[in-house]
Amino acid sequence: MKLLTDELKKALPKLHSQEKVKDPLALCKFYMPLNRWVWYPFEFDGEDEFFGYVVGDNPEVGNFTLSKLERISEAYGLEMDTSFKPTRLSELKKVHEPWLYE
């Protein structure tokens, strides 16, 4: 199953291009329906590597790969949220880390 469309591959900023952006924009969302894991890419190298926000046991900003997401998809049913609207990191953190804003 192809997780990332060619259109989205082109739309995602190049890896390392937003290093000075304090509040990067996530253009898409991948999630696992069976648990709370979510991946929000901010950048993509055009081949395999993303930089983005990952929400799992401990939410963090870091690198992850398309190939790993595809393996997870095959094994556990990872999906792309087709209703997701581009969202800034600060807004994502309010949803997934509300204790930071109390």
C-alpha cells in the first residue's frame, strides 16, 4: 500500500529546509487506528526520510522513515488521515501535550 502520494512528496519541504522555522507546518498525518501513535511530517528528503512530530509513548520531534511507516502499515494497518488540514506544531502540541499549556 502506498502511503505517500507523489503530489504530497513534492509539497513537503525538503529535509533541513525549515531548521530555523520555530513553528513548522505539518502537511499530513499518519496514524494507527489500533493505538494512539501518530506521525506528522514537516519535511521530506524526497526518498525515505522525514522530519516531524511523532506522538507515541513520549511525544517528540525527530526523524522517521517512510519505509518504516510502510512496514507498520503492512503489519498493523497504519493509515493517512485524508481529512487532516495542514497544522502548525504549536497547535498539534496543544492537542497531544495539553499539560504544557495549563
